[in-house]
Amino acid sequence: MKSVHQKPEMHPRNPHNNGYDFVALAKIHAPLSGFLAKNPYGKLTIDFAQPSAVKALNAALLNYYYQVQVWDIPDGYLCPAVPGRADYVHYIADLLTSTAQAQTTQAQNQPIKGLDIGTGANLIYPIVASQSYQWQMLGSDIQKQSLASAQRIIDANPNLQSRVAVRLQTNPNTHFAGIIKPGEYYEFSMCNPPFHISAQAAASGSRKKNRNLARHQHKRRSKDSVAHTANQSKLNFGGQHNELWCSGGELQFVSNMMKESVQFKQQVGWFTSLLSKKEHIATLSALANSLGAVQCKSINMAQGAKASRFIAWRF
């Protein structure tokens, strides 16, 4: 198992490295203006514990950096932070530089093809990947409502229509079967798995996130806003059951994905998945090796004080 250690900053190609220019973002997405307020230091910010504010910020970021002029998700669905999601994409791009098949594809000026397992209603990964690297992206999901939302985003943005597609996974117990068709090849797959083992664990994680937001809120907003954040119990970034938790949590989910990946080792170059808990790396690395993977990596990422990682394996 090879661990690649990175400095505690975002990927150097991540366009969000310098933080948020709220003035410029509000100019390109007017609804964001209604959520802007000055922190005690006189700088503009938003209440990151307010779902509608985070959604407005996402829409502005996707418009400004990725030319996605129409983006929205239904209430209650996961609304992830764009900068951290972009990091995953850029590190995958680095990963592909070590793969002969990907190098050949690029040398022949053919598009890199990627698969996003559980793309969700937000379609974040296919958007960032297709607009940053001109990759062809396929997103899958088990929820028809999520895919309907994702398809609306595609239909509303011409720059996505030729590079992004979605497919429904009709079997909730499989990841690749029923999605990857005979004769198709993907240079990579990616996944943001349901991290928690239960609804209770997901709610506990949300409360911890809100406490962390409250601790740092004094840097952004007033004391009244801090109290509001600290008292919140709902999931501040939203999320459906299948997006947040599953039986066995991320360890079982990714273990199942690894086992199934053996059947598709001729059709996918790198298999990857985000991991929230670094203690799962050793177990999953051992599993990948036992399944015959020729390479397995843990790649660390960081956005400020927040550390994250993903595991990658290939046959």
C-alpha cells in the first residue's frame, strides 16, 4: 500500500485555492447577494450552515468556474461543497498520468472516459471533470428522482450535453453491473460513498459538523448567527438516505465495490472511492491485494483544516 502525502492545501490546479470572491460570484449569480453579510472583520461571507445559502454559492461557483449557467437541486438532496469535490477530480487527473491506457488515449486525442458511481441530484463530479479536462463522464444512481434532477441540469446546459450522460442503476446491490455495457472502457471510476452506518450516525455527524461551523462562525458572522448554527440539528448540506448511510457504512460499501470490481478489471483502469475514515485504509488495502490488484494507493487531500482522502486500485 503506497500512501501519497500532500501538503494541507488544495490541489495546485484547483481554481478555488484562493477562497471565494463573493463580489464577483454575486455578479454572475444574483440570488447569492441575498445571503451575503460582513463578518466582524468586515469581509463578506455567508452562513455556511444555511442550506439555501450553500446552494446559492454552489450555483455561483458552477457558473463562474465551469460555465454551468443553470444549476439547481430539489430540497433535501445533498449539496456538497464544490472546492473539495474539485480536488478529487484533479488528483484523479494526476493518477491517470501513470496509466499506460490513459496515456495512449490522450496521445491519440481521444476523450478520457470516467464513471461517477452515485452521482446524485447535484451532478457535481461530472460537471467539474467534463469542464476542467474535457472528459466524457457517465453518472449513475439508484434514485430516479436524483437522475431526473441530474438530467435537467444536463438539458439546461449545452456545454454538458455532449460530455455528460446518466444511467439508472436498477439493482441497489451492484455498482458496475447494469451500468458498464459490453465493449465500454472507462479510464477511471469515482465514488462519494454513503459514509455512515445508520440514520442515527448520519444525524450525529451532522451535529458535529454544525458544532464545528459554530466554533468558527465568529470569524464569519454575528453572535446571533453562531447561536442559530449551534442549535441546528438538521443536515446542513442535505442528503437522502442512500447519499448518507447504508448498512455497514463506507467500509462495507467500498468492500463490496472492490469485490465487484474484479469482474470489470478489463473495462476500468483505476477504481477509486472517497473515504471519510483513514482507519479503513489498511483493511481495504489488504482486501484489494487479496483480490489481485496490482496497485493500490491512498491519496490524501486537504482543504484548510479539513483532511480527506480517497483510495485507488487497479488490476
